[in-house]
Amino acid sequence: MEKALAQSPGEKYQSQDVFINQEGQAEVLELRPYDKSSFALRTLACLIDQAIIIIPSFIFAGCMCVFSFFALSFSNLHDDFIAAVMVATGVSSFFALHWLYFSLSESSEQMGTFGMSILGIKVLKRGKKLNFFEANNRYWYWVFTTLFFGINTLGLLGHTKELFHDQLSDTQVVVES
């Protein structure tokens, strides 16, 4: 079964389940209309997701810091080096969990994170579910446009009213209408 996306006037999207029969012809099984998700709804979903990911990330990062402290404390290394390794371990484990949460969630059958699924938001690429590679690219586009350039929300001023990481990854964030 394959999903296709058709854009109609008024910035509406339609996702349809297409079944290829034995003769090789496509049959439309179901047509579902989607609207673009609002910025406020996306922000609320992001806040829910950040609350979900921050607590386990800090616990995991803390455990990694304690582990690295004990592993390095028995060596003859300087205390400043041990502190630097602990901080690097904590920060890298936080980003690894953050990356995995978003990339795996958006490429799952839910087509979005837990916060998005609560609010009925889905991430689509041409009407189809994202694979892990596409979700991974979308995540890194978000990181670079948000953290390094700080210009992600300026995409809302354009004619498509999409955030920059959505434009770069060619994805649509929709809510079922």
C-alpha cells in the first residue's frame, strides 16, 4: 500500500491510500483531507516533546557523567580533563537521545512525535510517511536553521508559510481536517 499527496487550492492537502492490484493498476482506497498545521499547534507539540525528552536525557546524561567520572578517577589524569570529559559525555548523550527521539518518531507509523500525535499532527513527504533517512535529514536541517542561523521561523514570512527546515527537507506538517 502506498500513500500519495495531492495539493488543492486553499493550502489543503489530501493523502490517499493507493493499492496496486494484480493487474498493476492503482486503486484509491481512502482519501483523507489535511490542513497545514498552525505555528501555535506545532509550538505546543514541541513543548510537549521537549518536556518528554529533557527528563530522561538529563537522567541518562547524569549517569554517563558519573560513569565517566569513576572511569577516569582511577587514572593519573588532571581534574580539569576529567571535568571536560564529563561535560562532553553529558552533552553528547543529550543530543544523541534528542536526535534519536525525533528521527525515530517521525519515521514511525505515527508519522510524528508523541506531542504531535496527541494534537493530531503528522509529518509527510509528498503524502507519504518519512523513512529514517528523511527524518534524520529533517532533524539536522532543524538543528542548523534553529541553533546556528536562528532563522527557522523566518520561513513563516514567505509565501508557503513553512518553516525553513520543512522547506529544505520538502516535508509538510499537517493536521487531519
